[in-house]
Amino acid sequence: MENFTFYAPTYFAFGKDTENEAGKYIKKFGGTKVLIHFGGGSVVASGLLDRVKASLDKENIAYIELGGAKPNPRSGLVYKGIEICKKETIDFILAVGGGSAIDSAKAIAAGAVYEGDFWDYYQGKEVKEALPLGTVLTISAAGSEGSGDSVITHENGMYKRATSGEALRPKFSILNPALTQTLPSYQTACGITDIMAHLYERYLTNTQDVEVTDRMIEALLLTMITEGPKAIADPNNYEARANIMWAGMMAHNNSCGVGRSQDWTSHAIEHELSALYDCAHGAGLAVVMPAVMTYNMHHNIMRFAQVACRVWGCQMDFNHPEITAKAGIEALRQFLISIGMPKNFEELGAREEDIEKLAYIACYGDVNNGTLGGFVTLKQEDVEKIYRL
Ligand code: NZQ
Ligand code: ZN
């Protein structure tokens, strides 16, 4: 295991009706004038926004609302949010929604206390300071409620890029699994896929002897395999939703990723798809992940065979471990198809004629330096082959 530091000071309030405590937690963390940031309207339709606002009213906390964060959130609204925060001397941001609203809120939080262009942070500048931020989560997926990460698409070039920093970790996150019961099953499935990708991208490591984090990842993957289909079959299954919600947080707050190298190839390759075609991040991952694994499998057959046996219940073939490894990848692929995810480029709405451009942007676009991947180092020609797979 490699040396590491781990500091994840988010305060979690988990369970039924916890959204009614939002005002109380904002007060606890010193907020007096709040920007409430949300997405395209699901939180308005469900009445959640009204409940959250009532909890702020109860604590006499002033607020301004900014809706409209799109799935795959864009830079334009971030600039608008930063302007509001500066003009109105906002001192706390509350994101109500999914990864998109939360990531947009994080970008605003960082930009609001920075004199330069917030996009600098998405081109490698470290985020050291940001307005404090809280979240009320409505979809188990991105894990942004417990992470210091944010992913934004810049409209000038449609680059989708990520940033990270301790200052972006939410001060608190409110996780009420019942809030996810209004999700369409497709979005539930996209979330399940994303959570599994966050686990796999950490599992694919070059670090030896990381048994504790291997086992934590396997446990969370098994949880997704048993609980995911229950939530798809019965959207009102609170217990399944609860298990998925906490697994989604643990999958990405990096408790399973410390002390080991991580991959993030599938995410890098997928981000160009959701930037260009505006598909759901999870749907893109469902297509990309099995292809990346198939391409990289020979780098460490035994690691793929291990997850195949421990998670997917495949039989180990010691004479031909590649057969076991392949069976595990195929089991993952079939599972994702069974929950309603697309299985290929065409079903995703992607076009073969864009492959060269997609691979170029993934490797060279914006600040990238020509290669990607933490498990196997890939060049543009490799990425093109993966898109074709
Ligand atoms: O916009 P609204 O109207 O709220 O609708 C959303 C959106 O259309 C809807 N939705 C969310 N909760 C709902 C609901 N509909 C009904 N009932 C509910 N309870 O679902 C759609 C998807 O929402 P979104 O926030 O986009 O989903 P997700 O949480 O998957 O976030 C995706 C974004 O997160 C980024 C992705 O790249 C993508 O941009 N990621 C962020 C990460 C991070 N910050 O750590 C890591 C991830 O790997 C990922 O890259
Ligand atoms: Zn993801």
C-alpha cells in the first residue's frame, strides 16, 4: 500500500425527511445568505425545493434561487452563479439535486472567491479556497455529495473537464433515499452504472497488496448487483434505494481508493461522449467500460480473473485465466444491459465518423498531454480502437 493522507470532513444526515433539516445545517456551518442551486425542475415538481426553502425560512436564513443546471452542467450558468454570489455577497451555497447541480454549485463556490476565470481550476490550477457548500441529494450516482470533485463542460469547445480540491468537499450532505424514488428507471440505472464505474476504476490498480480496499470495493459492487435490480423493479423500494445511496457515496469519497493507483480511463473516454452527444454519463460508461476492460485485460489477467470470481461468481480456470477474466467482463456487460443500459455506440447515439475527433480530444484536447489511463497508458490510436470496440 502506498502512503496517503485522507481527510473527508463532510457531515452526513441520512434518512427519511432529513431535507427538512437543511436550514439547521446551514446555520451550523455559518451560512447566513445562501444561493440555492438546482437543475432543470425535478426538485420543483416534486415539492422538494419548497420543503428546503421552508427549512431555511424557519431558521431566518436569506436565500436567492438559481435553477437550470443541465445534466452535464455547462460553464455559462457557472459564470452567472459567480456573478450573483459576488454581487449579493452570498456566504453559503446549497445544491439541491444530482451530480450536475452539485458540480455546478462547486464551480460557483470556487469562482465566487477567485478574481480570475473559474475555468483555470479545470485546467490544472489547485482549488484552495471556495465558499462553503451543502447538498441535498436526489440521485445516487456521481458521488459528488462526498467528493472534492466537480466536472463541468465548457461551452467554448464543449470540453468536459474535472477539478478536485479539499475546499470543494461539501460541509454537509443530506441523503434521503426516498427522494430518489421519483427517478425514471433509466436514470436509476445510469446512476448504478456510474457507481460501479467508480468502484472498477479504483479496482484496476497497479499497486500490490491492497487487500482492504479490494475487499471494500468487492463488497460495494456486490451490493450494487443485488440492490440495483430491486430498485429498478420497484422504484419505491426504500431499503434498496438506501443501500444504493450509501454505496454511491462510499464508492466515490475515495475511502476505497486510498493507498493505491487508480485508473479513470473509462471516465476520460466517456466524458468526451457526454460532452459531444449530451448522453447521460452512466449510459456512456455502460458502453465504454467493458470495451476498456477488454482492451486492457492482458495487462493483468489475474486482477480481472479475481473480480470475476469474487464478484461475479465465475469459476476460476487456472490453466486459462483469460477465460475467467473475459467471463467477468461479459457478466458486467450483461448486467448493465439487464438494467436497461445501451450496449453499443449506436444505441448511445454516437457516430463512428466522430471517433478520430473523440480520441483526439480525449488525449490532446484542452490541457491533456497525449496519453491517458492510470492502469495502462493509452495513446490516441489505442483510444480510437476502444471506441471501435
Ligand atoms: O435537472 P433535473 O430536472 O433535476 O433532472 C435530473 C436530470 O435530468 C434528473 N433527476 C435527478 N434527481 C431526480 C431526477 N428526476 C426525478 N427525480 C429525482 N429525484 O436526473 C437527470 C440526471 O441528473 P444529474 O444530476 O445530471 O445526474 P448525475 O448525478 O448522474 O450527475 C451527472 C454529472 O456528474 C458528473 C458527470 O460527468 C455528469 O456531468 N460526475 C461528477 C463526479 C463528481 N463530481 O465527483 C464524478 C462522476 O464520475 C461524474 O463524472
Ligand atoms: Zn462517474
